[in-house]
Amino acid sequence: MNLFIILVIAVSLSMDAFSLSLAYGTLDIPKKDIYTLSIIVGIYHFFMPMIGYFIDCKFMSFLPVASNFVVFIILTLIGLEMIIDTIRKEEELKVMKLYSMIIFGLTVSVDSFSVGLGLDTISKNIVLSSLIFSITSFIFTLTGLFVGKKINQIFGKISTLIGGAVLILIAILYVV
């Protein structure tokens, strides 16, 4: 296994989790939710490459899925929800629902599934590679959420509006 390549892939897979966590962190969510969301993203980044590895490419040809379109829809909805909630509500502590965290985790982990499809060409130790992906994405998500929370403390309500707009922009970039 080429550890350097696995680490580069892990960082690459974690960058979207980081950028989306920055935007989500502006919701000023409680620390408990920050840790829960980071753990969920880490778990997804562990299992998605392994699932991709174990699914035969021929099977995937029967189920053509435009993952970029699915990501576009999910990110747009999350971004719109952030903007609408910010406009609708004043100073209220945001508590993320578990299903929102699960969908967020899935959204930022879709690309790790496709990496799993060809992972055996890079590494013969799929479990170790997935563990590296998991730990890296956990750290990037946690960092992004805390930085986003700090940005919200400094800039207030406007940071959440910008965060929602950034999510929608990233969603558009997924389909372009």
C-alpha cells in the first residue's frame, strides 16, 4: 500500500466535508451536535469505500445513478433551509435533527463510495485505507464545524445566510 497516496485521497475526500462543515457550523449548533455530526461523517467515510469495494462494477451498470445530481438536490435543500430558518427565526439555538446529520454525512461521503470501486488497485488493505479516510474526514468535519461556529460568533446572522448561499453555490458546481 502506498500510504502517501492513501493520505492524499483521504484529504481529497475530506475537503468537501470541511467546506460544507464551515457553512453548517455557522448555524451555531451545540458542541454535542458538532461531535455527533463529525462521528457520523467519519463512519460514512469508513463504510462507503468498503461498500464500493465489495460491489461489482457490473452491478453498478444496471443502476446508473447521477450522484452529482443527487448531491445538488440535497445541498440546495440544506442551503435553502439554512437561509429560510435564519430569516424566519431570531436568536434561537440550533439543534440538528439526527436525520439531518445522517443526510449531511451521506452527502459528503458519496464520493468515497466511488473511490472504493477502484481502491484495490491502490491498496490491498481496504480496511486500513477506509480507517484512514474515516479519521481524516472526522478531523476535517470537526475542524470545519468549529471554525464555522467561530465565524458565526464573530459575524452573527449574516454568516448563516452566507453559509446557506455557499451550500447552494457548491450544489450548482456539482452539476456544472
